[in-house]
Amino acid sequence: MSGKKQRNFDWLIWLWFVFLAIFFTRPLILKMENEVAGEIGDNIYFIWMIGWVKKALFTLGVDPMNVWFLNYPEGWNMAHTEITPAQLAFGQIFSFLGSETFAYNAVMLLSFVLSGVITFYWLRHLSGSAAAGLLSGTIFACLPYRQAHFLAGHLNLSGTQWLPLFFWGWFDLLKPGEERKVRKKPALLAAAGLGLTALTSQYYFFMMVIAAGFQMIWMILIHDRKKLKNGFFWKSFGLFLLFSIPLLLVAELPFLQLAGAGGMPDRDWGGVRMYSAGLSDYLLPGTTHFLSGKWVGSHFNRDIWIEATLYVGFVSLALFLYAMLTRGKKHRWERQMLVTGIVIAVVLSMGTDLHWNAKAIELTLPGFLAEKLGRETMPILLPGFFFFKYFPFFAKLRAMMRFGVFALLFVAAGAGYALLGIEKYSERKQSILIGVVLLLVILDFLPRTQTSFSEISARPVDEWLSKRSENGSVMRYPFYLNDDQAGTYYTLYNEKPFIGGFFNAFPTEQYQRIRGVMDGFPSEESLNLANELDVSFFLVEEGELVQAIYEGTVPWGSPEELYKTAEALGLNCEGIFDGIYVYTPANKE
């Protein structure tokens, strides 16, 4: 293929994945400026990140990691949650073309496109077939796994594009044979993929290191022991480590510092085991599928469907099995690397103990053993349990299901090999065959047209707050609203310190210390504490208050009782904005 034809073909590949991104997220392309697909959740937090980083870097000229106005007055470090700098960097570029919401949506679409494109180039390089690359890239880009995290607003976990980049270089580094030179390009590709993954998702980085480590052990100790004594291989591997250091330092230093200060405690096993995948999760179509999704959702336990959406695809799986069983010795080592990766990823995604359909499978113990252990059943422990107990940092993971994305990538890569050898057919037959296979893959994964969108905008109360001269902080009530993504986002517009933030799994010491007292707002004790925290505005959100009263999580019989108590204790009601009552202290010291 001539240089011009190659460039034209490459443009067609990019256009194909742009088309898929738009089609699989339809009609997002028409709503990108002010809306997000699905409900407001983690998406609004990542939108805040994009807006805050832009403001910190280009307006205030400050370190965006140090968020002094959250968890006020103690302050907060962004490393308490996943920062995803690589995705935020893309977001900064798009934020100059539109709102921070537009930038978030654009990065989501770009991640979709890049996941497909990079997988295409990896498989074309690995197999020598553009058709194989096109098929593998299409499978990986269109996975229901990606659709689920797209709807959940997980900007970090949607950044799957660097996974194939890493394994592109990693496979070349481990390629068997007598090395006669240092493999610089594979070392650089693998290092770039590893570093960019670390700058996108700590989950993916940690899991990638484990999966790749097992592949390396298998390749060196079982398949190609000559590497143990090959100096060129170890120099190539050393070069990979050297190239990795700069990006890894940037990505990991904030988290290591935070962990060293005790800011990232280990997870509780009871909370972790519920996020253990079962084999059923790999076989059930996504609940977003245009034909079978609703049936799956009504007949199977999909309570944690976002994390449990690991559908590998019947078409993809059939193509993968065909390729693995019919290729003979050709491409044998690549196929073995893929199978090794799949086994490791599936086993670890199944977490600490065996599950099926989101329920733990437990063995009934004989009477004498039940009496001795004080329990009638016992879980069937898996390797993930021992990793959780003994492997460094592993206990900080919550959703081990996410190991599954690596199995899905390797299945997608292996499925591409099913199209090797089609060159023996005429161009017309090749086009028909490729078209039919791609259509089947798309129909296997195709989600329903998205009908639920949420507008991202400032509230009237935030516009009012932005005009007030007081420098004190804001507190929301019921108090649990202070640990909320939306409350963090609103600081972009009201420009007031906020005693809360999005603390997720790692609530701050201050938040834990004050919550019990603040749940009783507006008691005298809570007002005294609020004065110490420099609170100038109390936002009582009536809709949430009514729900909290119904659930019995606040000490009030009705909203009116709270309002009367607030007035009796000297709070001033400054106004009501769409059901949000704003109170200020009468005599703030």
C-alpha cells in the first residue's frame, strides 16, 4: 500500500471509530454543552475537576492538588480520590472550546475513539492483518463494560485507551527468540502505556502491573527460559523501567504520600467481597442492550450492574475460541500470552471468594466443624483473598471486578486472529466477510438509544451566594449532603468555602468528627461547632430533609419543626431558592 493510500486508510479507521463513538452514545453529540448521559453522580465530580484545574492553573495560578476550600477549614487533597490527570489534560484542551461539561463529554468520546484506534494498531502490528486490527478494535471500543462506566460517569475508568498501548510494547518486549539488540521501541511503548495508565486510573495501573507480571513469569520460566541468561532482554527490560520512572513519579507520588500519612486505609473485607465477579457476569449481556437488556435486568441480580457488566460477547467469544483452536503453531506465543492474561484477569476479577449471579457460594459445614468455627457455612476462597490479605496495597482496592477489563481486552485481541487468512479471498468477499462479522459484533453489544440526560448547571442559590460578600463557609443539611459530588461542583459557581467535599471511601478526620453533632442541626451544640468552622451559610434542602425525616436519620418530626427551632436559636432565613432555605447566623463571632 502506497504512502498516500496508507494515510487515507488510516483516516478511514479514525472515522470508523468516531462514528462508533457517536452511535453508541447517541444522542449525546447533540447535548454535550450542558448535559450528561444518565443521572448525576460521579460525572459531576469529574466535571468539577476539569473546571477547578482550569481555574487553578490559568486564573489563580495555584496548585490544583491543594483544595483549601473543601473540607474547610482543614482543607483537602485531591489524591483522596482518583485524580486521572491524563483525562483531565484532555479536558483542559476541550474546556477552551466550550463549558467544563462539554469538555467532560468530549473526553468520554475521545476515550472511546482512542480505545478502538490503538487496539487496531496493536493488533495490526501483532498479527500483520488490518482486518484483525479492525475487528479487535471494534470489539474493545464497543464493550458493554465501557458503556456501563460511561453512563456511571467514571471518566477515569472510561480511559481504557492506554491498556492496548502498554501491551503493544509489553508483548514485543517478551517476544521469544534470541535478542541481538536492545528493544528500545517496545520499551518506550510499554513505558508510555504504563505511565499514562497510572495517570488515568490507579485501579488499572495496579491491576496492569499484576497481570503483566504473571505474563512475564509465564514467558520466562515456562515458555522461553533462555531469556534468563540473555543480556539484551534484561537491558530492554531495564530500559522499560527507566522510561517508566518520570510518568510514574508524577502519577504515584501524591498517593504514596497520602498513604504514608495514613490517608488511605485498607478496605473492610465485608465491603470488598460483594464486588467479586462471577462467571455469570461474563456471560450476561449488558442491561443497556437494545434487545435483551431489560430481560437480563429483570431476571438476574444486577444490583451492582455497573461494576458487574463484564459481558465478553457471544460473537467475540466464538471468534476468540475459533482463533485459538485453529491457528496451529502460527502466532502460538501471542495466543498463549493472551490466554495467560485472560486466566489471571478472570480469576482475580472473581475477588476473594466464589460468586454466581451476585451471590456468594458457600459450603455447608458438617456439624462438628460448624460448632468449632461458630458458623454453618464457609465461603469458597479464591486467590484474590490471599492477595487481599498479604499483597501490598491490594486491600485498598474495592472493586476487584475491574480486573475483568483485561480479560475483555485479551478476548478482543484474540478474536481478531479469526480473520487471518482472508486475503485468499477476493476483495469483494473479504469486504462482505468483514462487514458481516463487524455487524454481528455491533448487534451483540449495541445499547438502547439513551433517553435519560441530566442538565449540569448552577442552582439559583449558588448565583445568590456568589454575590454575597461574606467569606465564611457553606454547610448543607441534611448533613450527609456535604459528602456529595454535586456539592463539590457547586463551589465552581458560588465561590464559597465548603465544609464538605466528595470524600467517597476516605472521609476526612474533620468530617467524621463533626458529623454526629451536625446531624442534629440546628442544636446549640451544632451552631457552636459551626461557628468554629466559620460557617456563614446553612442550606437546608427541603426535599432531602423530607426524605431524611421519613427514613429517621434526622431528629425532626417535620421541616416546620426544624425551621421554628432555627428561628428560636437566632438564625436568619435569608431566602428560599427552589426549595433550599438559606440561614445565616445572627451574631457570627
